[in-house]
Amino acid sequence: MTAARRAPDDPPPSGAAPSVADATARLPDPADAIERLRDWAKERLGLSLSARQVEAFAWYLDELLRRNAQQNLTAVVDPLGIAVKHFLDSLTLVPLLGQAASGRMVDVGTGAGFPGLPLRIVCPGLRLVLVEATGKKAEFCRSIVEGLGLKGVEVLHARAEEVGRDPQHRQRYDVATARAVAALPVLLEYLLPLVRVGGRVLALKGENAAVEAHGSQRALELLGGRLQQLHPVELPGVAEPRYIVEVEKTAATSEIYPRRTGIPAKRPLAD
Ligand code: SAH
């Protein structure tokens, strides 16, 4: 990246305030944002996006911008923010997938499709189930899956607590993932029941990851998991530390879990 950077409070180089036209010219348009996504995916994650994948991200971004104007799907509304904080952040899981890239994955509380849908765009063999409690968000995910013609993706308008008790889904997944859904002890009660023994939880977490992991010993014991590693993640232009929390499923989860809807969040299995 060669673009010159200026501290936000430096005076503009000319000494004059930039005109409105200049200011807007500095904002990357959707095509620029996707171009940068392609470069970052290559540089940071070693992922070469194909022309079709780049097109898929461009269309997904347009749909997010268009639909977000009508309904509140995501707090991030600028093209570059979406490229970095949604698409690239989701893709940081790819290097950790290994064989699971063509396995079964469940993404719980996916919202507008994160991290599941970007992962499916770059991993065509991934069999993906998206779980989302809010109907309009699940509907949006369905429209993206259809619009992009993604095969092997199912969208469930449901609560994690219900899906985790359903024999069709319970202990069936190689990987369960989530971002920005709940604190780790709560999240583990949503995710671990869905994972087969030997499978993994890969949770995208912010700066509290280590504290939350330390407070999850009891949840791990009760649910049959073992903390493997906290992988630090860096995103361009994002200062706050981020981590991927990797947990291995070591033993079958007791039938008691997940408890009924609302209870995991109300009475977390915290230490
Ligand atoms: N993962 C997305 C959305 C985060 S917002 C992202 O990172 O952008 C959290 C989402 O989780 C919301 O859309 C909310 O409806 C959903 N959610 C929260 N608790 C849930 C539960 N128990 N089961 C299913 N979805 C849940």
C-alpha cells in the first residue's frame, strides 16, 4: 500500500479546507473497495480471488448498501468498511479451516451473513448452514444465496438453542462459527452442541477474547470442549485487537445443553 497517510488532525497540505467534491473523491466507491479486498485477501491471507468471486463480493456489497438503506441490517454502511470489517474479517478464518473448507459448517447469529457467506464464496465445497433469529436478516441471507446461486447453503430462521436440540443438526458439524453474538461462555452453549466430537468452534472475538476464554473453563468442561488457541488477527486500519478463539470438541455434549431459549444468555455457564 503506497497511498500517503496523514494524521487526522494534520492541516490539509494546501492549507485550505478541502472542498466537498474533494472530500467525496477521497471516499472509495464500491468498485475500489472490492479492488482493495482482492489485494488484501492476497497479501494477508494468501487467497487469490477469482474474477467470479470478486464479482460475487461486488454484488453482495451493492445489495448490503441498497437493502441497508431500507432496513437496518448492519451498522457498517460505507463500502470500504464493509470490505474490511465484514468481508475481509470473515475471510480471516480461511487459513484455519484446513479440511473443514469442504466440510460442514454452521454460522450462528449470522446477521447479514457474517462470517458464513464470504467463507462460502471462497470455499465452493463448504456445506453451510446459517442460523439467524431475526426474520428479515434470515430473509436477506436467503436473497444473497439465491442471487449468487450458491449451492449447499441452508438458511434457518431459528434460535441457536432450538437448532442445538434438533437431531438433524446436533453434533453434526465439523466447524461452528459466530461473530458478535454473545460472550464466550454463552456462545459455547450455542455452538458446542452443534459440533461433532473432534470438530471445532472458531469464534471471531474482540479485545476481550483472553478474558472471556479464561472465564469459560466451566462452560468448556460442561459442554465437552477444550481451548486450543487464541489466534491474533489484524485488519487494515482497525486498531482494536481481534482474535479467533479455537476450541476443540473433546466429548459429547450432555443432553441438558443447550438449555431452553433465553436461558444460556440469562444464566451463563460462567466460572
Ligand atoms: N454475525 C453477524 C451478526 C452479529 S449481530 C456479524 O458479525 O455481522 C448478532 C446476531 O445474532 C443478530 O442478528 C441476532 O438476531 C442473532 N442472534 C442472537 N442470539 C441468537 C440466538 N440465540 N440464535 C440465533 N441468532 C441469534
